[in-house]
Amino acid sequence: MITDFLRRVVLGKKEKFLFQRYQDGFIDFNQIPEGIGLYIHIPFCRSICPYCPYNKEIYKKEKVLKYKEALLKELELYKNRLFDKKISSLYIGGGTPALLIHELKEIIQWMRNHYSFYGDIGIELYPAEVDEELLYILREIGVNLISLGIQTFNENALKLLGRNYGEAEIDQALRLISGFDFQCVDVDIMTNLPGQTMKDIEYDLRKIYAYEIDQLSVYPLILFPMTQLKEAFREKGLKRFSELEEAKILKIIDRISKAYGYERSSIWTYGKDKNIRYTSVTRESFIGMGAGASSHFGGYFYLNTFNVDAYIQALQEKILPINLVNQMTEREKMIFWIFWRCYDGVIDEKKFREQFQKNMQREFKLLFQGLKAFRMIEKQGEKWILTDFGRYVYHFVEKQYSIHYLNDLWQQSMKQPWIEEVQL
């Protein structure tokens, strides 16, 4: 397994990664840095998409109201830990966050009143939920970054993915959004869908770029083993492109994006202006709130309980809903940092030195020898830039990380509210 190989060879770590049940004193919250980002998870949907691995459940108004109160209590519990910190951004994901737009209005106002908040507010939107009232409220509460998850314009593929809209609803959502002054409008497109052809991919790309969006996030469908769609692939014998054919898809994306004036801004994103981006995954430190949210700062990576009822109950008792904690070694922190800089496509030696006071190539001599030998990176000053081949390899590694680490961690977290230990 590629993930075990990388753990042993790059990290020199024989034992698996250990996540333990949270106890008071496990986390030194004094290590929260200045300019921390916040993430709020909204785990409610009107229906469940069979490919989605994220923590979610069917929307019920009564539970939503309890969940809102729990979020406010979690924010309150973090207030003493964040009172002297500046909050640099807020991202809201799900689920379908817009289902709780009125509750989010109250939550964001509370945060502005009690935290030192500045910077961007981003939110994920589902095309069928977009209307003028929603967009007015988003602008009113200060949301300036939106990400619209359309996935594809192909209506047969949309049905397979469990998306309850078609091309007409996508068009209406995009036209409504264009009438509002959002700083960045990102659109999500998926490739390597069952039965999809190269022409289908080209159609989706040209169609979405015709709307002159600010950013495109385009990535392959990852078949998480725990999802219903993975089961459907086995049962129905669904087919899609091979790993090698995905390299052709990447070239098509590059070619068409360039023709429309969009440059690659990360492994999976393209934009017209490198300073206008919607990105929540590459932040160097963040605190996640809500059922199933994860946090990372200092040497800590931890997850809240995924169970919505358990999350609400913990906060009614004024207890942080943290379930599992992994404390990283210094070497693990460094490789985690490098991994997400690879997502950006640029590994900056100067920033590494500033972050860790160490020489990056000396610390990871074997890794960089391999990357250079296989021409996956090239040097530009003090920066290492991923080549096209390097980007393809990162695509592959990211999928293995998702399938063999995230899938197992999330699946176990969804099965029981509180877990004593997980080894990955």
C-alpha cells in the first residue's frame, strides 16, 4: 500500500498513526496561533448523495434548532481560548449549509460580537437551494466567497450522483449569482464519472467557463469504500477511466482552462487572478466546530464527535465535543506542511525555514532526491514547483490518502459517537 510505504520511508515511522480519546490536558490550547482560521460544519441535507463521504444526515427542523444552540455553546467554550487571537477567515461547509441560513446569520453575528474576526467568509452552496433571498442574506452577513457544487452538466450523471437538479437549475443559479458582488465565485466540477467520455469533460469545462466564473475546482470522483456509490460500482459493474487515462484528463483541463484565460492556482483549482481564491483545505492552522469537524494547530490534529445527538448532548453539558486527538511529532508536522504545499503546487523553502527553523532538503533528503530524480519538481529560486508529472502523482497519492486514511477514520467515527482509539 502506497500510504504505508510513504509512512515508513519518508517519515521513518514503523508504527501506525494513533488517535486517542480526548481528555482534559491532551491539547495545549495556548499553541493556537495568531490568525487562526475557523471552519463550521453543517451536517444536514435534504437528501443523501451516494458518493459523499462527509458527515451528514437528513434535515429535521427540530434538530437543526438544537444544533444551532450547540454551535453557539461551542463558540462560547472556545471564547476564552481565542480571546486574544485574531480570526483570519471563516469557512462553512457540509452537508448543505444554506439550509441553515437564518441560523448561520445568528451564529456569525455572535462571532463578530465576541471574537476578533477579520477576513473572508466562504460557504458551499447547492444549486437547487440558490435563490435571490439566499444571496441577499449571504451578502448581508458578510459572505464574500462562495463555492457552487454543480459536479457536472450531464443529467444522467447527476442522477447517478444523487443530485436533485439539472442543467436548467444550474444555469439559473449561476445567473442569479452573477448579479451579486461576491469577491470569488468558485464552481466545483467532477471528472472520471461512470460512463463519462473525454468529450463530456470538455463540454462541462467549456460550458462552465462561458459563465466567466472566478475559479474552477475540478477533481476526479474519489470512490470512498464506505459510500453507497462504491457498492453500486461493484453491483452494477459501472466503468470509468483508469489511473493512466486520468493523466489525459489533466491535460485536457490544462488546455481548455488556458484557452479561456484561467491559470492553475493549485492541484485542483484554476483562476484568472491568483489573489482571488476560494480555498479552505490548505490553511496552515484552523479550528473546526460542529459535528465531525476537524482542527489542526501546533502539533495537534483532532476531530469532534460525528454523531449529531452526541455533539448536542456534550454541549448542553458545556463539554467540548472533541472525540479523537492525534499529537504529531515534529517530523510529522513538517511532512503534513509539505503535503499541503504540494496541493498548492509550490513548496517554499524559505517559508519552511520560518515555520520549523530547519533545512527542508536536509530533513527529507530521500524524499527530495526521489522527487528530483523522477522530475516531479523543478527549482525556481527558493521554491520547488510541481511539474505536470508531479501533479499527476500527487493526484494519485491524494486519492490513496483519502481512501486508506480518511475513509477508515471517518467510517469508524460515524459508527459510534465516542471512540477510545484508532490506529491508521
